[in-house]
Amino acid sequence: MIATALRIAETTVVENNPVLNISIFIVFVGITMVIVIRASRNNKTAADFYAGGRSFTGSQNGTAIAGDYLSAASFLGIVGAIAVNGYDGFLYSIGFLVAWLVALLLVAELMRNTGKFTMADVLSFRLKQGPVRMAAAITTLAVCFFYLLAQMAGAGGLVSLLLGINDKLGQSLVVVVVGVVMIMYVLFGGMKGTTWVQIIKAILLIGGAAVMTIWVLALNGFNLSTLLQNAADASDKGMAVLAPGLQYGSNPLDFISLALALVLGTAGLPHVLMRFYTVPTAKEARRSVVWAIWLIGTFYLFTLVLGYGAGFMVGPEIIANSPGGVNSAAPLLALQLGGPLLLGFISAVAFATILAVVAGLTITAAASFAHDIYANVIKKGAADSSSEVKVARRTVVVIGVLAIVGGVGVQGQNIAFLVALAFAVAASANLPTILFSLFWKKFTTRGAVWSMYGGLGSAIILIALSPVVSGDVTSMLGDGVDFAIFPLKNPGIISIPLGFFLGWLGTVTSTTQEDPAVAAEMEVRSLTGHGAEKAVEH
């Protein structure tokens, strides 16, 4: 069985058709660009640019949320992790789904009812505008930038398999192309155009995954047990791929730390939470939740079949040694199932996934700077809507250029630390402040500022001193440089509790208390949605 899988994989690599892949990708970009330009014709106010005029229905927004949340890591990364590491790889699917449920059930609707455009609207509702908005904007920009770097670096890495480009210059050019297209999407389309890109991408991604899942099951007699047994037979690890511990058994504490960051960090990811400001009512926000849960949950079930299917039909060894590494599992499975045409489609979907996610991240970062820092800190709320949108558009270009430069700079490097940093910062800095603001009436400005800066600083410092940066053969700087004094690869187990502790400590040591009347107003608005359609004027 292993020999058969190796022979299949060797054949599929030869059959790859980069020209077809590029052609399908160009067609997708062309069609979506036309849609973006048509959707953006009424982008005149800040509400239009940041929140799509709050004109999307619950089903549309729920689909867009799925498109924003299901990144390239969800599709390519998880399928590859399951193909190579079996059960432990599927833990990513479980973790991401549980994380999404935490985000939706705990903070999403409450934040939508309380805020206007950004996360900082909620955090500064009953606290002092200046310091809280500045801190929230900095943590938002940090999360978005490191997440952007990971996506841009991923684009360069994937092209080595999907388009047959193996040199660093070619990968860098792909990063530039992705960055330019991303800038055009957001610059011309704003949130409305970005949302439609995310909706189209979600439909293509989930539809493509569904077709491949049914195909794999059909080849195994629609019997999941048969598929699992075949995957175990094809792996040199045997039945171990069906049991826990293959990847994380040697260091369970590191896995717990990573799981904390993933599960709790999602609830603090600003680009996901911002999607709830695009619907007109709290009722539509709840409909968004239902749609998103069904779509995301269904997709993560598909990854189980696709991962073990790739392990069976392609082989873990060939997947691990292919130009794209474990990220090549889904494309190689598509090539085995449907030949170059299906691989071309999956290639386009993979790039569409990256484009949709980076567009969502970019508009979130631009909104955070223009709305929070420029309009409310620099102009102290006196900026008009048109000037705010102009600043946001200029910010999009700056962020896009920085993402391109950063993405080119990290080509060939270990990008795991970038993703870990994004989730760790979100869980350590954003989530404690969000929960305290929503549920603790005595929470103060000092507590918010200490929590955000402390969570941000501790996450960055611990990762800088961890094995993902130095001291290991897989480290960013290699094993020739070693200043890793923190033993874990993810700081969540330390930085997340620290973020909560600093929020509590800053509050109990505050000499001034916040206005209880405003705290009461925030509680009523967050729970009932009363006044949610109005601008936050506090």
C-alpha cells in the first residue's frame, strides 16, 4: 500500500500544470475585481467603507464570516497535519471550531450591540477614550500585521507546489502580486467589496472541499472505518495515526499552551469580530452566528476525510517531502482525484483564501488606525466622515506595502511563530479587556491599559525567547543562534493569565472609578441591542 501511494504521488507531481493553475487564478481575480468595483459604487461614508453600509443579511454575513475565518491554514495546514500526524492533526480542527463557538457565544453579539466600527469602540465605551483607544489600536495593528505576514509568507510557500516556482525570487513576486491585489480589493471595495470576496471564496472553498470529501468517501465505499484503516496501512506509523500523542505526546504542556491561545485568541481576533458590524440589526447578527457555525463546523468535518484521504491516496512521506511540505496534502489529493483541472481549481481556491483573509485583515487594521487613532485620538472626535475614509484608504496602501515587504522578508523562514504571536496577542491583550469591559462594572481605564500593553509585551517577549526563534533546527534563526530561555513554543499558558491578572491589578489599584451610569448603559445595550444601530457618541 505504501509503495502504491508513493508511485501515485510521483506521477501527480509530473502532471501538475502551472499554466492552467495561473489561468484559473487570473479568471477568479478578474471576476471578483469586477464584483468589488460594482459593489463599491456607493462607498461614501465611514459606515459604507468600514461596515458595508450595514446592508448585509444574516446569511450573507454568516457566509462571509466563514470566508474570513477559514484561512489557508484551515484548509491546507489542517489537511496536511491530519495526513502526516493523524489524530493530533485533527485536534486543530476541533480547537478552531471550539474557539469559534467561544467567540460567538461569549463576545460577538455583545460587542456588535455595543460598538460602532472597531473593537476599541467597545473597550472605550465607558473608559477614557484616549489611552484605551490608543492601546486597543496598537494591539489590533499588532495582531493584524503578524497575521498578515503569516498569510503573505504562506502565499510564497504554496506557489512552489501550485505554480511550479521553486526559487525565492519567484515566490517573492507572488507575494507582491497578492499584496497588490489585496490593496486593490480594499481600496476600491471597502468592507462591502471585501465581504463579497469572502462570500465567493467561502462558497468555492466549502464546495470544493465537499466534492473532494464525497469523492474520497466513494472510493472507500462510503465507509469511514475503511478509509481510516487504509490511511493507517499507508502510513509508516501504522495504527498510531488513529490515536492521540503522535505529534504532541512528548510535550503536552506545549500543546495545552497552544490550545489556550487558539481557543481564546479567536475571541479576540479583531478582523473576525469586526464582521458583526456589517448587519443592520441584532437579529441579523444572531442569524450570522447560526450560518457561520453550520458552515465552519461542516468544513472542519470535511478536513477529517480529506486529511486521512490524502494520507491514504498520496502518502505521508511524499507529502512531507514535497516542495510545499505538509501544505501540499490537499493539492496533491486534488491532483490524484481529478487531475490537473481539479488541482487548478483547488489552487485558485487556495489563493482566493489567502486574498480574502488578507483583505479582511487589512481593512480591520486601516479602520483601527483611521477611526481610533486619527479620528478619536488625534482629532478627538472632530474628524468628519470623508476625511476619516481618506485616511483609511491611505492606511490601506501603507499596510499593504509593509505586508509585502515583510512577506518577502520572511520567505523560507519558520512562520509558525507569526501565527502563534497573532493568536497569543489576541488572547493575552484583547480578550481579557473585552471580557472585563463587558462583564465587570468596576473595570477601570488603568486595568484596560495594563492588560493590553502587558499582554502584548509578554507575548512578544516570551516568543522572542522561545525555541521558535532560536536554538532549534526548525527555529527562525536556526540552531546556530541560541538565546531561548523560555522552553515552550507558545506563550499562551503564561501570557493569557498575565493579561487577566494585570487587568484585575490595574483596576483594584486605580485611584479613580469610572462613571457607574455609563457602565449600566453599556450593560443594557450589550444585552438588549438597544441603541446598537446608532453611532457611539460617548
